[in-house]
Amino acid sequence: MTPPRAKSILLGGQLGDTNVFNVGAMAWREGRNGPRLDAASSPGISFTLVRSAPRGQMLELVRSGASVVLDLHLPTDRPDLFLSCRIDLGSQDLPLLRRSFQQTANHRSSALAIAGMTLLLAICGWIVGGTEGVHRALTGGAPRQDGSAIRHETIYRWFGARLLRPAELPELFNMLAEVCHRARLSRLPDLYCLPAPHDMNAYALGGPDGAAIILTEGLLRGMTREEIAGILAHEVAHIRNNDVWTMSWAAALHRSIEWTSLAGLALLRAQHGGLAVSRPLAALLRAAPSVAQLLRLALSRTRELDADATALELTGDWQALIAALDKLERHHSGFAVHSLAARDDGSMRLLRSHPATSERVGALLNLA
């Protein structure tokens, strides 16, 4: 049923009197005075035609007001006319919204890292062989999924891990099945136990079409059921997000940059000798592998943070995730999370493949 409308509305480019109607939790407002920012008693969406310049950013998260404001320029002949959309949220919606924003930022950071490495490879290829060099360099650095299949004998040879059966640890497989169901994986990853009683670690191999998770014996013995569920969710997140393939792509790009850089330096020495004209290009080629390594590490840190956010989405148990991180940190460094945070000045952050535990805990608390 269409709700009643006010007599005057936007007609022929003229903004009339205020026009308001409500459908459930959704409200529409048109008026001269801009958006109505009075607090909503329940989650809802309000639209307002505004005669003013938009805000500095297209999307603004107002945490204190539990609102999202989006300003859009309308495709009309009125340059000063904007549609302002305000989404008023209930308190239960904020964690989900924060996770969505965080995951979007993580995906953007990952794309920028891959794009930066690709651009760097293209520049090195151009120095070596012009357009043909760019083509050959990018072809050599292209990702391949031919070897994505996980084989039991390969895992045993690499890690010495033993394939687990559901009859051995039914509760562990039930937890894995529940997490995979929430992650909408079409098939369960194989579970392996690495006979390392004094080590606490977990690894994920493969992608959504075929994967394996390796848990050390020390981790299975040293963590609670809830903490193991959080670890499984983190590894399943890597599988669902295809992070193994993403990092393999980054590794292939890095190797291609290293080889192309070496070829470029040899070519410059042969063509220019000690001429100054080659020095800027030589400096760029020398720096390229190091820059690529920094981008690769940044990508790894981003994928870890995204896996943490996805694990929280899959389990909803931020306390168990933080407790598991705390135990891993204590095991590997001998210090608690708060002690590490006090000693860490962030100077080595760029050289880490994983974010600092304090950073990961802070991100989880922000998303909880």
C-alpha cells in the first residue's frame, strides 16, 4: 500500500514542501532544510534531498550516532542538489558494519599490494626490453593454479604430518564441519597432525576446491575446545579467501622482479658501462626486489588480519580468538600480549609477515 504523500514534491526542478512517508523502518524525507538527523527509535533508512555541497567523504561512519551517511550527486541540471541517505542502525548492527568496512579495507589493501608488484614488474620489464620486455615479464609472473591439488604424500614428505580420521577425533571434525558450513565451503579440508608436541602452530594449504589444515600436536594438547575452534576458523578463512593462491601469486611476482632486475642490471652494464645516464635506472632496478618484498610482507599481514576478521564472523567468539593468540604469543616469545605491546615500538612492523599480536587483538576488539 502506497503511503500518503504531501501536496508539494520535487517537480520541474523546484523543491517543494517537506514530503515524508514511512514504510516499516524506512523513512523518506524531502525538504529545504537538509537531512533530518533526529535519532531513530529502530534501525531504518532515510532519504533527503539536500541543497548543499556534499560532505568531504562520500561515505561517513558516525559511530556515536550509530549512523551511516551517504551523499550522492543527482544526474540533473541542478548542481547543488544532492540525495543524502542516512542509515540509522541498532547497536546489534554496528559490529557487523565494522567488520564489513574492515574487510573492504583489507581487500583494497591486498589489491593495491598486488597492483604495486605488477607495476614494478612491468617497469623492470620495460627497462630490459621495452614493450616486448613488459609482455614477457608479466607473462612469467602470471599466477598458475596447476599445482593447487593437495596430495597426502606431498604433505607427509614436506611436513611429516599424519592424516587424521574422523573416528580418531570426532569432536574436532564436528567443529571443522560446523565452521566449514558457516563458511559455505563445498568440501571439508583434510586434517593432519604434525608430531611436534612442543610446538603450537597451524597451517592451511590449498583453496576452496581442495585443501588441508595441519595442526601440531602441541596445539591440540595446549588449547581449549573454543580456542581450537577459533584456530580452525582462522585457517578455514584462509582457505575460503584463497589466500594460499594469493600469496603464491605474490611470490611468483617477487621472483620475476628479482630475475628481471638482474637481467636489467646486466643489460645496462653492457650497454652503458659507467655512464651516468644509466644510474637512475640501475638504482631503480636494485631497489625493485626490496620494494617487492615489502609489498609482499604487507600483503601477508593484510591477509592475516582479514582471516582474523573472517574467523570472528564464523565463530562470533572474540574471547576465544584473543585467548588463542595470547597462548601462541606466550609460546613463541615467552611474553604475554600486554608485555609485548609495551616493548614493541613498531620499528620492525614492515619486516613482519604477520601483524603484531597486539595489533591483531586490537583489531578483534574493535570488530567485536
